[in-house]
Amino acid sequence: MNQPDTLPSSSYRPLLKTWLALVGLTLLSVMLSQRLHGAAWLQLLVAAIVWLKGELIARHFVETRIAHPFIRRVTHAFIAFTPVALVLTAFFGSEFARLASI
């Protein structure tokens, strides 16, 4: 009887570490939102966590490190868009709202 081709368990170790880091960052986000609710610099911390999670996903699950450089750059720009938008909205929200209502 043929055994299905499986990867050795050691090849899953980086993915497991990345997954645990993502879970840890998510739990850290929840803890920070409860403890630092209303802090002016919390948006910067949230944006950094969102960016880090996106980078981890891109590097380890989407495997951008082996992708064509153009695809890698587009992916990194896409990942950076959300944290930048969070920070700009947090600090310049009224200006964005005024522009959107025109």
C-alpha cells in the first residue's frame, strides 16, 4: 500500500511559529485595547501590529520572499496601505470626512 506524500513535521515548524506569533499579536491587540483605551498613541501601536501581522502572513504563508520582485513590492505596498490609512484616519479623520462629504 502506498503512503501519501507528506512533509516531515520539521518543515511545519516555521509555519507553526508564525501562526503562534499571529495568535500572540491578536491577543496582545485585545489586551492593549482594553488597557490603553483612549490613549492618543494607541492608533500607532495598532497600525504597527496590523503591519507586522500582514508581513508575517505575506512572508510565511503567501511566500513573497520567493515571489517575483514586482509581486513582492505590490504585496508589501498593499500590506502597508491599511496601517497608513489607520494612522491618517486617526490623526486627520475630520479632514478625510470633510473630503468624503464633498
